[in-house]
Amino acid sequence: MAKRLFDRQASLLNYLTSAEAIFREGYDEPSRPDLEGIDRALLRLEARFSHDKRMAKIEAVFPRTFEILGARRERIIHEFVASCRPTSISRSSHAQQFFEFLSARWKHVPPDPPYLSDTAACEFACERVLSGAEIRGERTTDHPTGGSPGWIRRRREIALICSAYDIRAILEHGDREYMQPRDTRVAVAIAPGSHRPQVLELAPAVFALLQALEEWTDPSLFCSRPNGIDFISDLTAHGLLETFK
């Protein structure tokens, strides 16, 4: 009895997250013994309601991506729902599924316009950075290991991205008018005292330095150089470096 009840619950959840239940149009009404006795109209209403909540979470992470997709969004959402069932209720989990779906799709169908992939990557990075900062803020203790007081390293919550376009104008203002290819290195980080991710363009040398500073490092290696102390302070002020305490 328990197994039969579990199987029916699993079948019901599978139906509620299916494109068949969510979109209905274009699908035949097959015989489903596992759904006998349940009002199909109410099931489709619940499926659509849950779907809309899921997509609202995703669009909150990718507002500019959805804006650029324009009229194509419905077709892409349909494909996404058909291939990616939800595995969690968290916004970050939904966003990761959608970004991975887009990335896989773009391997076969190049993004149009071409800067769309950079836009999605930066928007997803903002979500990851924000989620990482929230998780770290919830910890009651955070004792770093492997360094000495005063040593520095790249903040764990930042994201480093190499993009083919400088899409900061898109992220900040939705401005796409003058998009031209330009290799750009950016960091997504949250400055101390702020609660909002920012996208910062970095010089190639600074980008490479942050990539290298994965482990705790003695800052005297940099502070002995001209303006070294100011350089380290500036990176710390922008939330790119942290200090061992």
C-alpha cells in the first residue's frame, strides 16, 4: 500500500512539472490511470501556477537576458521546461538549471545576438556571488586556515569572467545600441557594506593576479612595490580581496 501511494505521488509530481500539464496546447489528452479521480483542470492550474513561480525566480536573475530574448523567450522556455524538471525550490537552483540549459543550447544554436551569452553569464555570476555572500553571512564562525594574520587572498564569493563583449551598459541600463566585440575581463563582487553585486572591468594583469591569489599570501610581496599598499587597499575596498584575521 505504501509503495503504491508513493508511486502515485511520484507520478503526480512528474505530471505537474511536465510540459504537457503546464502548456496543454499541442498535447493530446492521453489515458492516465495514475490520475484517475483527480480533476485534470485543477491539476493543470496548479502546474501552471508552480511553473509561473519558477519562471519568476529565473527571470529575476536574468532580466536583461529575457529582455534580449524578446519574442523567442516563449519557445525557449517551452524547451527548457520539456528538458529540465525542477530539482529544488531555491532561486539559485532554478537559475543554475536555466543557465546550464542555455549554455548547452548555444553549443548547437549560436546565441543571437552574440553578446547574449556574456549577458547571461554575468547575470548568473551576480546570483552566485549574492548567494555565496548570503551563505557566508549565515555562518556563526569562519576560521580561515593555512595563513597568518594580515595575509590576503581572493574573496571566495567573487566571480571572474572573460567575455567577448563589455556588457556592463546592458546590465546597468539595458543599453545595447553600441555593442561591439571587445575582449573584457570582469570581476563580479560585493563591496564591504553593500548588498548588491557590482561588475568591475579589470586590467589583464589585475585579473591574472586575482586568479593566482587563491590561497593565503603574504602581502609584503606586493606592498614593497610602488603604491603596493594602496593597490591592495583598493582591491579590498571593492570586495575583491580578504584579509586573514
